[in-house]
Amino acid sequence: MIQITPQMRVLVAIEPVDFRRGVDGLAQQCRAALAEDPFSGAVFVFRNRQRTAVKLLVFDGQGFWLCHKRLSEGRFRWWPTASQAAAALRAHELQVLLSAGDPSATQAAADWRKVGT
């Protein structure tokens, strides 16, 4: 079973991808467009051109997980924009994104902070 933990890197591809691609095609996209190793254990998030669906690609040490979520209504309103090929999210921000929300509006505490003495 796939579990997204706060320690995992989450990388969101800025540009849309062809959703006919499967595991191998998206792994190649990780290498070519994102310059990342698909075997690193990071969660890679891709969207389709219409912003109605996302795919997550994760390697768990034994094999790849490919998760696909398509919205029944509406579109993913928020998507990162940057000059880079990918943007980083925290695990709780990914959960908000998967609920078609705006992860930039979350006001959660940092994952780690020094405890004052």
C-alpha cells in the first residue's frame, strides 16, 4: 500500500504530460524533463492538459505505484508555476492538492521546528 509520509519528497511537474503514458513513460519523463531519478522514492505528480486529472508515480523499493485521480466535476484550480521543471510540495500540501484545493493557502506548522529551551 502506498503511504505518503512527511519525510517523502514530493515533486510536482509544472508542464502537463500525455496521460496515455504509463509507468515507463512517466519514469522517462522524470529523467528527461525533471532531471530526477524515478527510483529515488520521491512522489512525482503530473497533470493532464485539461487540469481534470493527476497521476502520481512512486517507487517503493519493490516496484512502482501509479495512481490516477480524475475529478468528476471541475478542474484543479491551483498548479505551481515556475521557471523550473518541477516544484516541491510538502506531504500535507499534496493531500490538499489531491482534494482539488490550494496548497499555497494552507497555514500548517512546519514539519520540523527547533524546540526552544
